[in-house]
Amino acid sequence: MFRLALERAPHPMVLVDGDGTIVLANQAAHQLFGYEAEELTGRHVDTLIPTGLRPAHRQFRDSFMAHPEPRPMGVNRDLQALRRDGSVILVEIGLSPFNTSEGLMVICSIVDISARKRTEKRLRKETARLERRKDELLEEVETDSLTSLKSRQAFLDHLTAQLEVAVRHARPLSVLIIDIDDFKGYNDVFGHLAGDEVLEQFGRVLKEVARRSDYVARIGGEEIGIVLPETDRAGAIVLGERFRAAIEATGWPRRTITASIGAVTVDFDEAVPRPEAPELSVILREADRALYRSKETGRNRVTHAAEM
């Protein structure tokens, strides 16, 4: 009855004695390992173990025989088994020891997981590819295609996050809005393609001058917004002048390009555990007002909202 039950089992099963000799193996086991019926009987179980893994397997078997109890073999690692044709498959093995009049025996139930592991590997690769593609798409959404600066929405999201940090830690935060002077006139004279070239170069100049912590974005046609973390009013003016001077000093292809800059700073007296940051619209409106003051008073200059 035992032999019949083992033989009729749908999964590969091998009966091994205390010396590691295969006493019985069902038809499913023979098919899995590529042997003819009854051909595994009498062979040592090492026959089914890749050569390089046999010493470690013997140590495991000795340890198991010293303290036999039902358990899975090779927990948390992939097990390899050797087929007759020399190919290696990945398996899961369950061990069920029991005593007989002839000594301790162990039923080894075997599951070929090679296909599952291949599927898991393929899924991991596909998941990694999709993650990379998601990052690429996110970067595309967050990046202005012409200037390679951040987009307006990315700018607003970043400013919102920086405001919360500034309020929570009572640190200053400044924003610059930079606008190319008489850009409409430039387009009217030289054409929109030439204007696009200016915008592209304008973005490169600003990125080169910006600090690593500054966040530079194209927020309108020829308007650039820059978030300046940990920057007070004096720092905002200094940085604004640095940007303005770099733009004026750049070798532009057709005529000199200048820019007007509006700055605004938010300061906080004390840290607030659950901050209520100022409205973005208020901050941006103040920076816009300062920008237009720069335009009205001669262009190519920096105006801070606190001066108005």
C-alpha cells in the first residue's frame, strides 16, 4: 500500500534511507530527472545533486539525520538538482522522516520551480524596465522640452514642499522671477526660431550660475522661476545680481540680452510643528510685482519685494 501510494502520488517523490540510498522513487520522479522506471532505485541520492554541491549536501544530510523532523530543505535559498542529461533545475524539497524496522527513512517530495523562477526573473526585469520608463516619463512631464529646465508644475510642487520645510524649521526661503527684457521685440526682429535659441541658451546660463540647491524652472513664455532655499533677503539680492550679470555678460549671437528680476523672501520667527505655509499665489504675486518694478525703472536690474 505504501509503494502504491508513493507511485500514484502526482508529484515527484523519493524515499531515501539513513545512508542516503534511494529506496523508492515514483514515476513522476523518474520523469522529472530523466531516468527510466526503477532506474533510480539503489542509487545514492547524490546522483541528483550537482557535483559542486555534494559536499555541502552531505553536511546537511548528516545534520538532518542527527535531528530529523519534517521541514523544507534549503529555506530562503534556491536548491539545484541534477537531471540525467546534465542539466540543472531549481527545486523545492520537503523532508518527512519516519522510523521503520529497517531504520530511519526520509520521504523527499520535490517540486520543479525552474519555470516559476524564470517567470519571476522575467517579471523582475519587466518591473525594473517599467520603473525606469515611469521615471523617464515623470522626468519628461517635469522638464521643459525647449530649455531643459523644470516645468511650471514641477516648480509649484517644489516650492510647496520647500515652504513646508522652511516653516517647520523657521528657515528663510526666497524666490526669483526672471524675465527677458523686450523679448517680444527680439522675436519680431529676428523671428521665433531665433527667440527659441535665446531661451535655450538663457536656460543654460541660469543652470550654470545656480547653486546645487537652487531649483530653476520655466514658468511662462520667457519667465524663469528660481527657488532659493535657506536664502534670506540679502542673499536673494546677491544671487539675483549674479544671475543678472551672467545674462548680460553672455555672448549672445545677435544682440545683447538682459533680464529683469523680481525677488521675494519669506521669513519665519519660530519653527512650527504643523506648518501652514503662506499661499503660493501671494508669494508669486509679490515676486511679480517686484519684477514689474524692475521693468518700470529701467530693466536689467533686481528688485526685492521688501523694497516696495
